[in-house]
Amino acid sequence: MKRGLITAGLIAFLLVDIVLVYLALRPPPVTPPTEAAPTESATSGAAPTTPPRSTSTPPTSPGTTGPTETEAGMSPKPVGILLVGLDSAVAWRATTGTCTDGGAKLSVTRDGGSSWDEVEVPATTISRVQPLTGGTGFIVGADRGCGQSEYTTDDDGATWIGPRPLVGGWARKLAEPNQIVTPEDANSRPCGDQNVLDLSRTSAEQAEALCRDGSVKVTNDSGATWNESGEADGALAFSNRIENGVLTTYAARVGVEGCDGVQIAKVVRGEDPTEVACVETTRPTPGSVAISASPQAGWLVVGDEAWVSGADLTAWEQA
């Protein structure tokens, strides 16, 4: 009897030992991956972290947003020539210079572009020019770098007063090509992340900006807000004026079929640009084209060459 109990105990011990060995050697159970907790945007109704795909061109870094080339195969860039015609005889033309090297220049014509007199300016960069009547006018620029100060003259640039702070004015920012200075915002971005190719104003409240993708933006509240004002594919520069109480915009376009040179086109929101004239010029390059539409005349500069037209901008003659 005692021997039977001993045998039963040994068998039980062996069974327990086998079970323990099996439990120690079996593979661990597979646990399904834990699902990530929803973000706040997914539970609160806020915009998701990754925006939905848009049908418009997505913004990238300044200077690369929008089309990479115009229809003429050229990459658009902010204008490097500034041009404002006062009438059919007087106009100011300037080169902007660069923030690092300076080099800004200003020339004045009083005979319809037949001759241009270069005048000394107290600025190494210029981001805006504005001739006024009686030999008066002003520029916006900096004596070094790319600051925004105002210099005034009452003798067509023979002498200058300034610098003084730019207050309540308009100008592009050469150091930040996607920004402009407005009476309401010193860092306005009318084109979003796109570069502003050109800027044209009609009053303290109203101005337009030409964006790198050819779109035109308008503000009627001194730059506080911007809205669509038309499309001008291939535009390198533009200008606006008031015609019969209506803001009217003219673009200088390149790469337009049927125009071997620069097309002058009227830009109207919701419509294709309408050709007003075709000016046969040397091959224009981005940044070297400027246009000015004053109430009395039109002015166009392509590189070192200039053209002048009457008030309707339909017939142009090289100056």
C-alpha cells in the first residue's frame, strides 16, 4: 500500500513538471496593434492636420509658388524697373537695385522719352517712384539695405529731403518679395506665399497687386483685405487707372499668340484679357518690363528701350 502511494506521488510530480515546462517554452500570444487615439481635430470639428487636396496650385516657398514659367518659357520675377508716367512728356524710370549690392538708379524725362537725365538719389535701393506736378515727387527706398523710407524732391530730383518714415504709403518690399507695405499693413501678403510681381495704386484706399501666377488682387480698404480682380497669364508688369469712375487694369504680357513682343491687354475679372495693342519689342526678359497708364498717356519700358502712347493705349511709338 505504501509503495502504491509513492508511485502515485511520483506520477503526479512528473505531470506537474511537464505542464510547467510546456508553459515556459510556448510562444507568447500575439497582441493586435493598438489604434492611435484620434487627434483633437478629429473629435472637435477643427480642421484636420493635413488639409484636403485643393484644385488650385498649392503654395510653396516664396518665389516658387504658381506656374514655373510663362507661356513664353520664362520664369516670372518681380519687376526690377519702376516706371510712372505723369503725362505724355514727363516720366520717371528707376532700377530697384538689390539689398546686398545696391545699385538703384533714377532717370527723368521731360520730352516724351527722347532723352533721359539720370539724377542722383540718396538711396541704394528703390521700391517705388512717384512723380507729381511742378517737379515734385518722391521715392521709397533705403540708403543701404532694403529699408522703407521716403525721400521727397521739388526740383525733379536735383535735391532731396529725407529720409523720413514711410507712413500711410504703398511699396513693394524688395527683401520680402511676397510682401508689400500698405497704409493698413506693413507686411501685407496680397498673393499669399506667391511673389508680388508688381504693385499699382489709385488712391490711399485702392490698389492692385500682380501675382506670380498671373492673377490680379485688389484692395479697397488700404490693404486690410484683398480680393480677386482678374487673370493675366504671361503678365510681367501691369498698371491701373480710373476710367469713367471705374478701376481699369492694363497688363504687359508676353508669349501671347499673334503678338511678337509685348501685348498690352485690359484685365477684367471673370473674362480673358482683351488685347488693346501689340508692341513689337526686343525679346523681353522677366523683371525688365514696366508699364504705366496715366490718364493722359501710356508708357512702356523693355530693358533700355521706351515706348509712348496716347491716352487710349492703342498706338505706341518708340521714344
